[in-house]
Amino acid sequence: MMVDPTLAEMGKNLNEAMKILEDGRKASEPDADRRQFSRCSIPGPLQGDGQDVASILQLVQNLMHEDEEEDKPSHRMQNVGEQGHMALLGHSLAAYISVLDRERLRKLITRIASDTTLWLCRLFRYESGSAYYHEDDREGLLKVCRLVINTRYEDYSTEGYTVLNSRQPVIYQSATCRPGLGQHLCSQLGLPLSSLCTVPCNTMFGSQHQMDIALLDKLIREDVETGKLPLLLIANAGTPGAGHTDKLGRLKELCEQYGMWLHIEGVILATLALGEVSSPVTAATRSDSMTLTLGPWLGLPAVPAVTLYRHEDPALSLAAGLTSSQPVEKLRALPLWLSLQYLGHDGIVEKIRHAVELSQQLLEKLKTLASIKTSGVVSLSRIPLISGGSLRDLLGSLILSIVEDELNSPVVVFRFSQETSAESSGGSVEGYFAGEREVLDSLNRWLCERLAQLVPASGVDIVELEDEGTCVRFTPLMTAAALETQRCDVDLLVERLTELVPVLNCTLRLRLDFREEVYRHSALSYIEDLSWPGLGAVRYEPRIEELNDSKRQLEVEKINSELLVKLGDLDADLIFSTGLEFGPEKDCIFIGMATEDLDVAELVDMIAALGRDIEENGRLLENMTEVVRKGIQEAELQLQKDNQDKLMEEGVLRQIPLVGSVLNWFSPFQSTVKGRTFNLAAGSLDSTEPTYSMKAQTGGLASPETPTSSAKRLPGQRLFRREGAGGSDSHSETSSVGQAEDLSRERVPQPTPPYLVPDEAVSMAPEISETPQVPAKPEPTQENGEVGTQEGEQEERQPEGQEAPVEETGR
């Protein structure tokens, strides 16, 4: 068999390129060298000699990974398997085929386009259809709108938009359509926004995500009566949010009644390839057009979306842009043509079936979880109670049968529900607290983020629904093929969800306790931030009234910043942070999720105690300069007074160096001048009498005893944790106070011990011997048992880190 050498070389190069790009960071290459190569290999002007293929691919790899950091987990990328390689090969082949001669090119693209269209129409049960391949998934609907306008307005090709003035066209879409879809159509078609009509969803019967058909009929009649032309209806087979399907059969009848075009899109269209399809989805095969996104469904990268449509006039299709006379544009189907052949019919069906089974597996397991509510379940409380209840039961059975197909949807939407948790505990859910909807939304947003981190293969994401709020969405049809999601991943997802639900329940319940505890502390301010998924937020307010607003704000910011650092250093399971990056509240401390054994009172007491210690230490440091200055001035005055008193007591002869020594030998003299200590904490001069008295009695300075907490923490027990979930209240109450006191003593430096000020020096303490010096001759003690400083004491030492002693005077 003859092989085209160019095709063989292309396949070889593609395999080598994929190996290089999929390897990521090479283990043998240091990160520093890789980053240096990335920086140095980005050229300014083109290099004269050029580069080989391996160097260029290495540069591409480095550009793909240059922003990754080692301490952050890498994002899970789509798995590019063999079928992905076929899709990528299709793009290379399209470039190669485009250089063939015109006749061979025409035959080849005709075969590719016809084969792909035939396979898709058979696979998705769309008989006698044509296909339009496009990169933007909205482009197919846009071309269909042009086709309908050319069909309904016969003179549009010659008169242009002026013919629209006679009867304004109207496009109808559901309120659950993709955001911005209708506005995009009006912008591209040159239509005013008044040509777009958004139909609300059901409010009483059926799913709240389905289009209200009765209201749609009324809107169409009103538009017809005002001279407008109903042009096209956009319906959903799987809404973008909840994955619900409109009543497609009834909508098709309504479109036939008013001569409208019915276009359908949605992820549930993929189930048309299965053997057993629900009746609401089967009605999609009767639509005038529908858009298929095969890339996410089958895990194929860079394949185009396909819009299947039925129309008998090829000239109008050409005018609308659904077909093209340019052969190269028809090559868009080549990657899909290769991939479909590689997977085969059974492979395609198996991928879709596997995704549907994953969603059913998750839905069955979610039914057994408390506090988890799935979307699409009908509440009979919305049905009015009729006499005897027979009509209500009948309507309830009817509604449950209508939404039975919704429960089989391959899109699973669930959320943590306060209603379920409150009912399980026997409480009332109405008026639980103000802003409960916002709080539940923040908790569900946190839940989805945690599940996505813990089970990345699940592919869960956040969806915002109008009625339910923030929910977690599991759409395996859009993610399973790319992430290779398996049944074990669903089991792991349910397991992690089971672990997180108690945390959500405890956090929601303890938020109120946390707020009440904060209100009991005058120095703390409770910050109401409903968007924070955690216990709450608090701010320490310093008790400084004489500062202006700007200085007070700086002081608040400083104290709360230091408080956040100290709280983060504690041995606790809680997470303390500054809140959301773009949150409205600043200079606050946000506490994360809580567990059942959290002692809220102890936590709040600890925050208040640490904040108070930080504030007091800050004041002490700020006032230290002034305190020391005033203390030195007072000490100098006291020193001068003591020197004068000493001179008067001892006499002039004792001040003469030689005479004074001889006189002191024969007749020792004990001065009554008292020593002084300088207390830095209090900024005052105190007598040394208590110090010497204690020294004489105990033989040394007794260090103050450190009070101990009345309640000791059990071995291995962390901060803010009770002895056990539902443990004794007495233990938690005593431990909360004791923990705050213990930690405040550990964190805050103790007041500096008084510095002894002797009779001749103020800023340094004398070295006191273990036993008091005994005079040569017995002398009566001073009043109150004082022991004064002796003339002949040993030289005083300057304490380490203290200022030099004041110069002695009076000698």
C-alpha cells in the first residue's frame, strides 16, 4: 500500500510534539534552568538562522508552564487521549489538504462533509438534515436567524432591512437561556432589543426552570395583534443552569400554529444517541434546527460545534451563510470526521452512557444525605388545598409525573439547605436570621470550591439559580470525557460531601452564638458580612478617644494586623484571615468554618484578651520615652536631696578621702538615706525597703508565682476545643477563661522588674549579696526594720542593656 510521505511525517511530528508538550516539567531539568531558558528563549526580532522544531516546541512548553509555582497545586488539564490526537491531527491535515489542486480538493471535502453530516443525523436521529460547522457555538443560531429572515421576508435580499419596518420580527427565548444570547443575536442581526422577548418560567406547576407555555401563547397573540411577526423560538433541552428540558412537544405545536421556527440547544441533546430516550427529549428531533457541542461531550479538543437544520432551498441557505462556496471553509468538519471514525458508533454511545450513569449514581446517593437538597423536586405545599384533598392529590400526581423526566436529567444540581437541616432538628426555618439566603449562598460557594479541590476529577462547578440561589452542579456530559471521571470519583465525591455537611451545619448554627459572644465584649465589634463563608468577622476597637479619625484608623489597622498574626500562630484548627480579596470590610479578622466541638466563648475571650494585650503593650512602648525622661529628672532631684541629707548626717570630715576612711574604721556610721527603684511600667520612683526586707527574710529575691489555670487542657487537645462534642459545659466554661489567661501571659511580655536606685545612682541596681552586711559594731536598726545601703558595699554593676549610671555627686 502506497503511503504519502508527507502524511507519515506529519503524524510522526505530531506524536513527538504531543510527547514534549504533555511531559510538562521535566524531572531532570531544574526549575531555575527551565525559567532561565524561558526568559532567554523569547526572542525580540526573528533569529537569522532560525530554530529547529525541538527548540520551538520546548519554548512552547516553557510558555505553557512559566506561571506555575511549586507551592500551588497545578490545575487539572484536559486529558488528550488518542481520540484527542486525531482531532489535533485533523487541523494539521486541513492545512495540508488545502494546498491540493482544486479538483482533488473538491472531491475530498465533499466526501468529508457528506460523511460527517450523515453520521451525525443518524446518530442523533435527525432525519433529512443538513449541517453547519462553526467555532463559536452561537454562530449556528445566528445563521439560522438569517435563514428565517430571508424565508419570511421575500424582499429582504433586495430591499434589506427596510422590509422589517412593515412587520417587526420577534425572537422568543426562555428566561433560563444562556446569558447574553438574545442580545448577541440582536446586535449581529441589526435588530432593536424590542425584537427580543424573554418568556418567564413556570411559577405554580411543573419545573421552575421550564418555559411557561401558556404565557408564551399569550405573548405571541399580543405581538400578532400589534402587527409584529413571530420569527423564531429558542428552547432548551437542558437549561444552562439546572439542566431542565422545556416541553418540546407542546412548543413544536405552538410554533406550527404561528408559523415560527423552533431552535433547540442544550446538553441533554447528547442523550438522543442512546437507545432509550425520554419522550420530552425525543421531541427535539422534530425541531427545525438544533446545535450540538460534541467536543465536551466526547472529550475532543478543538472540534467545531454543529448545527443541524432542515431547509429545502439551498439558495437561501447560501445567502444566510449556512453553506459556503469556498472549499477551504468546508474543511472545518475534518477533525470531527477523523474523531468520529476513530471512536465509532459504540464508542460514542458508551461515552454518553457513562456520563449519564455517573449522574444517576450521584443523584441516588444524594437522596440519602441530610441537609442536601437537589433541584427539580416539586413541593406539594405550592398546590392549593381543595376540599377533601382529592384534587390536590390528583394535581400532585400529575406534577410529579411531569417532572419525573427532570429527575433523570444527566445534570445534577444540589445545595446545602438550611431548611432540611432545621427540619431534621425539629426547628423552624422561617425567619431563622436576617440574610439567611446570602449566608447559605456563601456556604454553598465554599462547599463547591472545597469539593472541586478535594475531588478534581468530578468537575463540579458553581451555578447561580434565580430561585434556589448558589448551587453545586455536576455535569458529567460536559466534563467526564475530558477529566476521565469514573464511578469511584463519584463515590469519593459523596464521601467528601458527607464529611463537609456537618461542618456546614455547625458553622451555620454557631454563627449566632459567635455574634452574641462578640456583643458581650465592649472592645470587640461584630462585622456583618453575609458573603463570608465561615463563623463570622470581628474587629478589635482600641479604647482611645483622644485620637482623630485618621490616627484612630491607623491604630485600628495596626492592632488588628498584629492580632491576626497572633491568632494565626495559635495551635488551633480554625483559619483566621483578612476575608475575601475584594470584600467590603477591611481591618477585620475573619474566622473560617467551625466544627461541633468548638468553644465559641473561649474563642471570643481569647480574641478580646489578645487584643487588649496588644493595645496595652503598644501604649507602654509609645509612652516609654516620656516615662523614662520624667523618671530621670525626678531621680536626679531625689539624688541631690539624698546627697545633701547624707552630707548633713555624716559631716564634712567623713567626706575627706583619707580622714573619712580612718574615721569610718574606728567609728562606722550607718546612713539613714534610703535607696530608690525606678519602675518603668509605672514611671515612678519607689523605695528599696520592700526589696531588702524580702531579701533579708528569704535570702534572695523571690520571683512572683505564676498563677495557673483552674482547668488544665487534656493532652493532645487543641485550643478552642471542648473535651468532646457535646462535652460537659463546666469544663468548657472554665477552660475558656483559663486558656485566655494562659495565652495572654505567654504572648505578652511581663512588666519589667523594678530597677534599684541606690543612694548614689538611680539608673542601675546594686549587686546585693546573699547575706546582709553586718556592721563592725552593733547598731540599732532603722525604723520599720529598714536596711540601708552601706558606704562600704561592693561596687555596683551596670545591668546589661541599661543606661550608664548618673554621675555621682557629693564626693
